[in-house]
Amino acid sequence: MNETFLKACRGEQTDYTPVWLMRQAGRYLPEYHTVRSKYTFLEMCKTPAAAAEVTIQPVDILGVDAAILFSDILVPLEKMGAPLEFHEKRGPVFPQPVRDRAAVAKLVVPDPELELPYVLDTIRLLRRELANKVPLIGFSGAPFTLATYLIEGGSSRQFLLTKQMMYTEPELYAALLDKITACTTLYLKAQVAAGAQALQIFDSWVGVLSPYDFSKFALPYVQRIIRELKEGGVTVPIIYFANNGATLLPQSLTSGADVLGLDWRIDMAEAVKVVGPKVALQGNLDPCALLLPPAKMEERISAILAGAKGARGHIFNLGHGILPEIPPAQAKFMVEAVHRLSRRG
Amino acid sequence: MNETFLKACRGEQTDYTPVWLMRQAGRYLPEYHTVRSKYTFLEMCKTPAAAAEVTIQPVDILGVDAAILFSDILVPLEKMGAPLEFHEKRGPVFPQPVRDRAAVAKLVVPDPELELPYVLDTIRLLRRELANKVPLIGFSGAPFTLATYLIEGGSSRQFLLTKQMMYTEPELYAALLDKITACTTLYLKAQVAAGAQALQIFDSWVGVLSPYDFSKFALPYVQRIIRELKEGGVTVPIIYFANNGATLLPQSLTSGADVLGLDWRIDMAEAVKVVGPKVALQGNLDPCALLLPPAKMEERISAILAGAKGARGHIFNLGHGILPEIPPAQAKFMVEAVHRLSRRG
């Protein structure tokens, strides 16, 4: 197997810097649209053959060093008892938002093998189909980010209702987060049992929190998940991605994660200075930089590779998901350039 | 006159920490709605009596230490030749986006006294009506932020078209930014001539840039404006607010501004460490923290005041504009608490 990604996560020496792209199984690929046209988005998440097919596409097309399960962070919330809809324009919608004691009490902690078999079946199918070509990353949302969707009833800009609950009903907020944390822990454990060889926890919206609120209302739940996974015998590398989280980096270091994901707003060399030799880093090219002409894109890639020199390990990635507007040839060029520019010896 | 705000900007000792709120003349105030109901948003910006009335409201109602001109950062762009519309739901729209050489060539640099008299008349009216009660802040958008609206044709999430122009047509981008910079410099100069006693430059979207792109595509234009203002004899304090700009702070220090505005994502004490004794700081309570019960809100305010202790000067503010959902009594409590908790001697 191409072990480069796993080695870099563990801080071991590699021949070159491994690379994968957040949302690499996605709308920028015509091959993805071909599969997607046969299903709704949620149906595709629940159909192992389809989910596995799009998961493998970027491995073959781009030559990335890891596959990541095709799914959505909101999928387990549906099984907690919160009906979920995906609207073409508005994105995800929870028509029954969770905003009071009764709504929190009604939420359940699903058994993943019983309630989310399609996710685990997809992982099992992928491990067979990938045939150890590259490792498979499983994932979940982080509790804060998941809670925002339940509280706001979908996406948000200001997260006013979420912060209102934190600030004015901290016990209610904690009860909700406790349940989401329990669900997420079981869910990730089951993914590893099914064959996931690494895990990423996406905290997509945590960048709207001040460092103080992060320490009180978001980080403790991430710490709890990772602690329980590790105490439960999970040994696969765990990546924590706090999007727009430059000012949260010193605290993220205490999350227990083996790797911290970085968005593009922080200079890689600065990040290495902040985290020191304790964790590996993942990132962090601006997704829009995939529009650059090749020579200019190489300059940016080289700067990130140089900045990561002192890191315990480095996995190249974008600083956020790849955008639907990116030509696949540009993504392929990036993967090839990372491999070429980082090759050692 | 209550000189507290101006003194803090200049790094002089004050009896207490001055405070104002971004968007303090705004939709959270019922008194604002009373005036607003008689005009469209743009009409109100162009009607000195109305603009002055809502500018003064928060001075009387909240007891803030500075007034800020009621207007919109996009107002001068209309006079550059880009028709501007405000839609109730979508926000600002430029139906003729500026995306090619011909469109940039057509833009003009307006003479503010001839083309934007209503803004300058509002300032002159306000200076009379404020009768030196508190100082009046004038403002503009920063060139990068203004350019995003022209290029994207309105608000955006990814700013893909803006970055595409930067990355693939850097000369075109520079030509556009040069014109916006010239317009903004004249506009701010005219505001000071009309009576503005301080200036704030809002870089609302600059937080989507990596530090590298900031140094190349945004900061130089801010530096040029401030240099030309100061060389042109402008002596009023200049505040530069790079929203979501924690990682841009070391470079923002070279903007030439007397004060740097901070959003709430960075800890105030950390910011003081980064900027040292060179500039004063403004900020940075999470706008949502105005939902906190009084005792908890005081804790947050005290933490920010304590964090700012080593700063050259500190002007208390929110980390972003006040939200329409905030009860005015909560904003009033914040202003009173800042004054009380910071009083010296």
C-alpha cells in the first residue's frame, strides 16, 4: 500500500509529501456528475456502490495519496431524530430545529451498525475495492459544527441562535452537545471497526468563536471524542480541522489529534512555530489558487512545502474544500506538483 | 468636547476607555426604523437631514463616545460609474460587474464635492448638530473590499471571480485597484475637509486572503491611501479595520494607520503582544455577546479591558457591526459597563 499519508500523519519520514483534497469526491469532476445524476444527494450517501464509486474517482483521476469516504457530516444527525433535507439552493435544512429542552430530550444516540449501515457498508466495500492502493479516511463533523445546524435549522452566517443558547441556556447547550458527542464517538469508532484507516473531524464553523468561547463551548467535546476513541483502542491517526481557526491553534494542540488541519489564512511557517514538534500539520493552499497558471501555482506550493519543513509531519491539502468551478486538470497538476517538488533524496 | 475617543486614538491617557459600536446607527434601534420607513436605503444615505438624524441617535440613546457618519461603503462606487442597487433580500447588487479592461477603463474618479455632495453636507450638518458633544468619524471601504463588490457584482462567499482576476490578470486587477484607491483617497480627504475628526477604513472581506495575497493585493493600496492622506496634511486619527484579519495583524501594522480594529476572533492580550506599542487597538467584543446576561457580559468586557492594558491606546468596540436582533437596552448596558469598569483614579 501507498503508506505515505499514514506515515506523515504519524510523523515518520516519507519519500515525498502526501496530498489529498478536501471534497475531492465532488462537483468539479464530470465523472461525479454522471453518478450523481442518478440519485438525490442523500440517496447517494446511502447507496454504498455509488458512494464508493465517487470516493475512488479522485484516486484514479488525480493520483492523490488517500481516499476519503463520500458522505456528509449531517448524515448521523438524521438518525439522532432530526429530519434532514437538502434543498438545491439553500443547502441542508433541518425543518425541526433543536432549540428547547423537549427537542434535546427527544434526540437519541443511534447505534451506527443498526442505523447507519450504509456508511459502514460503504467503508467495507471501499476497503475491498481500493485493495490497499491508498488508505481510506473516515470522518465526522465536530460537535459544535453539528450543533449549529440543529440549532439554526441549517446553514447560518452569524450563528446568533447557537450563541444565544450557549450564552443564555448553557445547561441546555451542554445537554445537546453531550448527545452529539456520544453519537459522534460511536460513529467514528464504528467507522474504524469497518475499516477506516484514519479519521478527520471537521469543525467547519468553529472559526466564528472567540478563543474564550472555543475553550468553553467547542474544544472540550472534541477532546472527549478523541480521548474516548484512543482509550477505546483506536490507533488510526486522527485529524482535527478547525476551519478559519488560526487564533484557535494553540488550544487545538490540546485536542488530542495527531494532525491539525489548517485553512489558508495562516502562513504554514507561522503555524509550525505555534504548534512545534507535537503534531503533524495538514494544508493549506487557498482553494482559489487552483486557478493560478502552473508556474505561479508551483510558487505557492513550494512556499507551503518550505514552510512545513520544521513540522512533525506534513500532509498537503487545500485550506478548504475544492470548488466546483475548478478544472480537474488544475487539481491534477497540483497533486503532481506537490509530489515532484517535495521528493527527497 | 468629549475628547476621550480622539485621545485614545492618539495614545494619550484618558479617564476611562471610550466606546462606540460599528453600525451603531442601525436596524436594532426602533428610532432608526422610524426614519428609515420614509426612504429607501440609498435615499437615506443621500439625504443629509435623515443621515444626520440616525447618526446622532446612538449618541443620545447609548451614550457612546463617538458618532460615525451614516452612509455605506459602496456609495462612492456609484459615482465611479457602477450603477448600484440595494435589494431587500440579496443586499447590494452591481448589475454591471467590472470584469474586463473595457469596464475598468470606463470607471472614473469622481470629485467628491461635485459628485458626492450629500455625504459632505451630512458631515457639515453633523458637526453643527453634534455641537462638539462627541467627535465625528468619517469612513470608506478599503480598496480590496470595494473591488470585490464590483468584480463579483455584489456580495460573495468564495470571492472566486476576484481571486481569478488577481491570479490570472494581475495588471487588470491593479488597474481597477488603482482607480478605487484614487477615488477613496479623494473621498476621505474631502470628508476631513468637511469636518470628519477621525477616519475608519473598513476592509470587511480581506479575511478571505492568505497573508501572502494580502501583502500583494490588498495592503499596498491601504498604505497608499494613508500615506497620501498624511502627506496631504490630514492629521485626524486613521483606523484600519481588517475584519477576520488575525493572521494579517503583523502586516497591518505597516498600513500607516494610528489604530487597528480587531474582530472578536483574536484575544485582545494576544493582539497587544503582536502589535506592541506602535498603534492603538479598537475592539473586540463578539457582537453576539450582547445577548449575555449582565454579569456575564461584564466578565467579557473586563477581560478585554484587562487584555488591552499594555496597548498604546484602546477604543472599546464590537468585533463587527451590531446585529439587528440586539435589544437596545443591552447595547446601552455595554456602553455603561465599559465606562464604569474602565474608570481610572
